[in-house]
Amino acid sequence: MRLRSTLSGSVEAVAPENGRIGVYVCGVTPYTESHIGHAMSLLVYGVLIRYLRWRHPGVEIRYVSNYTDVDDKIIERALELGRDPASLAQQNIDLWEAQQAALGILAPDVRPRVTTEIDAIVAAIGRIIENGHAYAVPGAGVYFRVRSLPGYGKLSHRPLDEMRAGTREEPGHGKEFPLDFALWKAAKPGEPTWPSPWGPGRPGWHIECSAMAQRYLGASFSVHGGGTDLVFPHHENEIAQAEAVTGPGSFARLWMHNGMVLRDGEKMSKSLGNVVSVAEALDRWTPDALRLFVLSKHYRQPTNLTDEAMAAAQRGVDRLQQALAEEPAREGSPPPEAASARARFVEAMDDDLNTAQALAVLFDLARAINRSREVGDHGSAARATLRELASVLGLALPADAHADLSRISGAELSEIASRFDVAAAEADAADVVEALLAQRQAARAERDFALSDAIRDALSEAGIEVQDGPQGARWSVRG
RNA sequence: GGCCACGUGGCCAAGUGGUAAGGCAGGGGUCUGCAAAACCCUUAUCGCGGGUUCGAUUCCCGCCGUGGCCUCCA
């Protein structure tokens, strides 16, 4: 497959390095709970990995994504809350991992953290100093010597002198040059510290990623990803650090960046108060709807989260689910669309992860299945293809997606049951619904449509939709 | 101010030098006791102005607009 690389600006083939395809993606700094933008990012890279594994079954795909669990913000936040930075980070990581699982986001093979990789980081800094690309400033720490590296700025495509313009001097830190950045920060009172040849302290921001990426993927690897907001300075600095250790041209072959999630047209930010947390998203929308929303546009484009867009995404998911719903019928010849679907899907995904086009293949497949069902064919081959391709995109499309009654009011259901003289003693809400439907079916058999419609309306008001089909009535919880 | 993207039907969103996927919404129809779902039909010349070309939405220039980065950020 091919991906557009931020480094070269062109579309390049994803190729194995050192016998495998290694992918490193910048994870979160767990100083607070994660938001929908973090989820969108990892969701996309998870799809990339799923696709690579599906497309290249014989190739090892190693997926590494980190946690920067020591950093200014974590320390600052912990201080505000009067608690230990480590436990704060751990709490947010635990929450985030549970949420990722709920969202169906593929877990990385390795999730390194700064606090458990200090040895690798210290070793990397040592090499950078040895190679003349960094210098220690007593009492301040270690700085990377940006001007010593000729290629600095090649990722963000900005010459060094141009970047200098917007930079403010930081007096008192002993920097040789304003753009030099910290590899190691000398210990301050009350902060977590580790010993080092340059005195106690902690790693600066960028070094952890290059050190951990090279530790788990080697000096050079296939793909490095992250949000487009990380291009500068984070990824630029990662390249500089890595090349200062392993030489020019090492490190990631291809740099991939995803666009930002906007909320109602604006970037999510604390000051605007428009941050949508993962918790809120999970509460309001289904994982598949969020996934469909994210994948319905190209990963590099910014994506605007609106209630309308999410409603549309949910309806789209319903449509795919509907096509997969089992209904007994005879097996017929598979619709012709099924044969070409796989090829079209691969073509789309190979071309810079064009998930929007890939989704179109799924929807075409859904239509083909529904059409064949109209003429009495089961279409199971096409169904299996749809399910397989959907799973590559991480769409769960669970058969029981709309059977979850946990959000339906039990009291309301009991009230409806008693209103229609149905025994509501059943502990299981589903049994109550089934009993009501049986009552309704009896009414329909007697052509008492007033009663049957009243039951349907009552259930609908409670959030349960009833549909009559050839095999009887089916119910589903409104999304 | 500098750098980089983007501007496609009511909304969301792919895409191509030779008049444009898919989803949502709307309209008409089939099916249904009625609905719902599903199926069929139906809605676009691609921000504006130039240029290159036999031909541009697709390439180039300018303008307008939106977003991102340039400081922490997925």
C-alpha cells in the first residue's frame, strides 16, 4: 500500500524495514482524560495496522505507541490536585485503555512509557552528546544543538533561520541558540527525578519518542504517525535526535499525519469549552457510529464533529447492520458486486488509506445484499465479504447492537406492560418486550389494529422500535 | 506576518485532463392493515477571476473564504 509522507510530500510505498513493517504512533500525555481527537487519531492508525495485517498476512507488523507519562503538564496538574504525578498518569492511562477497548480501537503491540524507559532515554542522550549534537548546561540540563544538524527543518519544511523569527529567547537557561530544546531537564524541588550523568532530572519532551521508537523498532522503521499538530516541533525534533544517534537518513521512512477533529467548526480547546471527552462520546454515540464518522473522510483532512454528522453516521451504521441481519431464505448465486468488492476495497485502501472510498464499497455491498434478499436469495457469500471488510475497518456491526435495553427505563416498560395487561413480573426487560409483542400479534390476528398500534406507539415512546416483517415482528432500541 | 492544507448537490464526503463514488436528508413509487425497514426512480458542471489545453472541477497565477502549524497539543 501507499501513503502520503509528510517528509517527502509525495505518496510512497509502505515497505518493510529490517524484515518487518514497524509503525510508531505518538500516544497521549495522560495529564487528563482523553478526548475525541485522541480517539480519532489512534482509531485511524489502528485501521492502518488492521489493514496491513489483512493485506500482508505473512509480514510481521509491529505496532508501537507510547505514553509520555512524565511531563510538565502532568506535574502541574498533579500539583493542583495535590496528588502524586505517577498515580495521576496511571489513572488516566487505565481510563483511556478501557475507553479504547470500548471504542474497538486496536491495541498496540508495545506501549512503552517514559518512566520505564529512562535507561534507553539516558543512553540516547549520552550518544547525542558524544556525537556533538547536544551539550550539558550545569543546573539546567541537556540541550540539543539544533544548528549542528544540517537537515533540521526537513519534515516541517521550514528553514532554520525562518523558524528563529517567531521564537522568543529564554534567558537564563544557558541555551546556545533559541531553538535548542531540552533533552534532559535538571531536577526541581518536588518533581519526579531520575539519576543521570548530568545530574538528577527527567527527560525533556521529544527524546522519549525517538528513544523508544528505536528501541522497539530499530534504528530505521517503516512508518511514524501522529497528529498534524505534532509535525513541529515534536516530530522534527524526533528526527534530529534519532539522526544524532544513528546517523542521517535513519529513523522513520515515512511520516504520516492525521488531521484534527473540530467541534462545530472550531478546534477543541479548554478555553472554548468545546472539548468532547471520550466518556461523553461513548455516552452519546455508538462506537461504530464514531468509527464510521471518522472513516468517512480522508484521515489527513480536519474533521468536523457535529450532532448532525453523528446522526448521519449512526444511520449509516444501521444500514450496514440491516444488510447483515440474518433472515432465512434460500441460497442463491452471489450478487456480482461481491466479486469486485474485495478488489475495489483493496484499491481504495492501498491508495493512501482512502477509507471514505472503502466505505462506499461496503455500502454498495449492503445494497447488493438487500437487493438479492428482495428476490429471495440469502446472499451469504456477499454477507461474509461485507462482514470481513467491515472488520478490517474495525466496524463491529454486532448482531445485537439494538438489543441493549439497559438504557430503557424499566419503570416505563413495566407501566406499559400493565397498561396492556401483560404480566411484567419477568425480571428480564427483553421478556417484557417479547410479551408485549405477543400481545400485539394476537391483536393483529384479530385485526384489532387500534390495540396493536397503541402497543407499538407505546414502545416507540419508550425508545423501542417495532418492525413487522415476513417472519413476524422485530424490535430494536433506537440509537 | 510566515509555512501548509482545504473550498464538490440541502448536509457530510470521495474522485478524475474528456461533464462527478458513497452516506444522510428531501420528493415520487413498490411492499405493508398502517407504519418501519428494504428495493426502484429522482436532486451537482465542482468558491470567484484569469491562463495553459482540442478539452479543466481536475494543471498554473491571482483573489476571496475556512482550517491547521509557527508556544503545549492526537
